[in-house]
Amino acid sequence: MMMSDNTKDRAARSSKKRGSISSLSNHEFWRKEIHGRTKDSTSTVSYMDEPSQRDDVSRLTVPMENTYQLGPPKHFPAIIVNHILKDVLTSYLQVEEYEPELCRQMTKTISEVIKARVKDLMIPRYKLIVIVHIGQLNRQSILIGSRCLWDPKNDTFSSYVFRNSSLFALANVYAVYLE
């Protein structure tokens, strides 16, 4: 009986020897787990006999040690981010007319551009949240609220409102410090 090349490849891949090595033997591990005293120091290393294309992806990440840094070495530059917001919103929306489907796509594009430009400032240890709202300018009002856990000493935000003859846009960038 003839096996196709795909079948042979699958059989070869499934016959690769896979496993793991643990710093505790199975007996010690299960005994500690049953008694509720499993420690975080258990390390596991996976291995595969033949290298594959996924070796770099499948490597375990090494947890970083605490730095005990309680505040940012460089504060978030809200004024510079305000200029970025003004520049991006103006360049993308200056001549645009309100169209719901186009604006839906533009909010995604604009938020990604803003996030990339703010990340280029390379401010360490800040998580960035970018939210963009675009709506039709037609004598209506809108109320937008947001809530989050906040450290007023380290966390901050930037906001900019853009208007043209047809639409309005509100962009917010929240910068939350990660300890």
C-alpha cells in the first residue's frame, strides 16, 4: 500500500519524541500539589528531538525581577501628545465628509496611528489606551464618560477635539503607569 507524501510527513511529525523535564520528580510534584504546598519555584523545560520552525515561539519566557521602582523616571509628556493628537486628527479628517462606514474605519486607523506615534516617544513603563470617537456634526450633543483606577501622581491623559463642517472627532490617550 502506497502512502502519500502528506501522510508520511504527518506520521514523521507525530513520531517525534516530545516531553518535558521538571525540577521536581512526578512523585514530589503530585505530593506537594495534593497537600496544597506547590511552590512557584517549579521550573519546566520543554524539548523536542528535531528542531522546528516554532522553536523561537515556543520558548518559555523568563519572569523579570522586581525593580522596586515606585515612580516613573520620566513623566508622560501630555503637551507633546496633545500636539500629536491635533496633527493626526487634522491631517486625516480636514477634508473628510461624515459617512458612517468610512468613519468606522477611520477611527481604527487613527487610533493605531496615534498609538504608534506616542510609542515612538519611548516613554518607559506606561500602558497606553487610545480611544477615538467620530460623529456627525448635526446640532446634537454627545456625552462620553470613562472610568478607571487612577494614580493621580503618575497616571495622566491627553485629549483633543477636532471639528470640520461635517463631523467632529474626539481622541483620548490614557497613560497608566505600570509599577
